[in-house]
Amino acid sequence: MSTEVKVPVLGESITEATLGQWLKKPGEAVAIDEPIASLETDKVAVEVPSPVAGIMGAYAVEEGATVNVGAVIGSIDAGTGATAPVATPAPAMAVAAVAPAVATIAAPAAETENSDLPLSPAVRRLVLELGIDPSKIKGTGKDGRLTKEDVVAAAKGAPAPSADAAFTAAPTTQATGARQEERVKMTRLRQTIAKRLKSAQDTAALLTTFNDVDMSAVMEARATYKDLFEKKHGVRLGFMGFFTKAVALAARDVPSVNAKIEGDEIVYHNYLDVSVAVSAPNGLVVPVVRNADAMSFAQIEKAIGDFGAKAKAGTLTMDDMSGGTFTISNGGVFGSLMSTPIINPPQSAVLGLHRIEDRAVVRDGQVVVRPMMYVALSYDHRLIDGREAVTFLKIVKEAIEDPTRLLIDL
């Protein structure tokens, strides 16, 4: 007797996905609710749990296939069968392609720790990023599966390739002189990012206004209170809390930046749901901090920290990223000096933050050195006038340079 495995409901307006990877092979024992496959939707990676305990049956679709919600993708057979020996999974081969030096010095397959265990999507992305051979790592998860912690620990403890190994690997490329290309199909997430960004450029009348901010006061406040703040709230005091509060303050005076266009109408919001752009293995994602205007510094920092961790682990949900009335994107964490961010439709504005660097500025007729940051507001000029954009950035600048304004609503 077999039980069908179907594509689960993926979220509002999501009707299809791509089968990214099978996590169980036919003949392997499966526990109830154990992940057996991963799906890639337009926004997140979703694991498909087994509806019953039993043995993994035949696949109905192959990896890379597009499947609709409710479609049958495989089956679970009755029984408690043993795991059949299988070959090293595809992710390990992908690592070999990315980091040939690692593959060259790897031990024979007979000595591998867990070459027959599939990798979860999050672990697979991590081994690719770090260039680690997963077959050489001893898993500490259920049934000996690799966890992210196992991969990180292996990366930290991995010795650098020896000079002999490097010398052995080098002549291969030099001797052949081959120029190689690799074609990799875009993930659904990357395709969606491309379509949405291009749609924003084609639809909105995009314009960007810049200003610079003296970060001295915020940096001083952080240095003074960071230890007490972390001790009391269990979270670090970062810059995003200050900027989110400043945006909430500015949006009350310039409500159009927190609005959107629907047809021939403007929809204004009396709340601020901030989409915070964070980096994930498959691209940029924007989870939403809801009612940010009513949150404390600690609540904002904790929410953003939790989203960042979930993004790296690939566990963000559709609910995490639905909605949002305004976006803050911090390219400064990657070293960006200045940029023109693109709005996230149907939103009408996005605030871009950049790196902090010491620059010479004039204060009271004297040239002094201050930690400065460029900030950029990209906006839909159909809805937001230049005067409003400049006013918004001016309020943000004043609030950051004098954080007391955040407390007394100026």
C-alpha cells in the first residue's frame, strides 16, 4: 500500500514551484513529517514533509521539474525497509566543480563518513558557499545527517591545502589552457527578482535623491549603551533600529513615501511595515518587520536579527515576506559607498544605506573629520514629488544626527 506525496499549499497566490532536490532515495526508511524533498518557489525554499512513516517509493517527477500545488510528486510505501546503498549525492559533485583542489586531495570514497546521506537545501547551499566536501564531514543530525553547524565547524577546522597539493593541481589548467563556461539554470527566486526589478523600472517613474549623514551621535550612543542594551534585551544595538525609527518619524510628516498606487488611486497606510533587505544564499530577500512604527529599538533589532538568521538558513516563510509598505536596504554591510536602489513594487520608496567612512567636513567654519554615510531615497515620481523626497531625507538625517528627536517626536 502506498501513500501519495503531494505539493503542499505554498502561500497566497503561489500556484507552482520547482522541485529542487529529493532528500530521500527510493528504498530509504522515512519517518512521519521527515523532509523528503525541497521545493523552490518565487520567494522561498520549502521542504515537503512525509505524510506517513514508511519507505520512500518511486519519484513521480525529477529534480528541476515544475510542479503545481496539489500535484503528486512521489509516494511512500508501507514498511520499515533498510536504507539501500547509493552513490554520493549531486551536491558533493557540485562542490567538486567549485573547488577542484578539495576534490583532488579528498580521501577515497570508501573512507567517507556520510556519502549516502542527502543534504537539506540550507546545508547544500552552505557547502557550496564554503567549498567544503560534505562526504568528509561527520554529521551530528538525525540519522547522521549533516547540519549547518557541522559544515561551519568543518570549514573553520579545515587545514589549508599543502604546497604539494596546490602544485599538483595547478599544471592541469596551465597545460591545457582550457577556457571553460558553465551554464546554470536560474532559480525561481532569481527569475522572480529579475522580473520584479525590471517591472519596477518599466512601470514606475524612478528617481533617486541623496544626502549624507553624520553618524557621530549614533555611534557614540551605541558605544555608551551597547553593553547595557544587550544585557537587558538580549540583542545587540545596531544601526537599523535608529534608521527604522527615523523612517517612521519622517513617514508621519511625508505619508506619500509609505503609500502605493492602485489603478488611479493612492492608498495611504496609517502603519509602517518595513521590508528589510537581507542577503540569502539564492539572492536578496525582503522579510517584513510589521508595525515597525510602534516597536521599540529592542523589538526592531530582534526582529531583524531573527530574519537575518532565517534567511541564511533558508527557512523564511511566505508570511515572513508578504506585505511591506516601505523598504530599507543596507548595502553598507558589503562595503557599498553609494547606490541607487530599486523600489520593491507595489511600494513607492526605498531607503538605501551605505558604508560609514571618515571624511573631511566643515563644522562651524572648521574642517573636521566625521564618520559619514551617504543615504539614498529611490522613489516613484508619479506619487512622490522631489520636495517630499528631499524633506523625507532631511528628517531622517536630522533624526540620526540628533537621536533625541526620536524620543521627543521632532
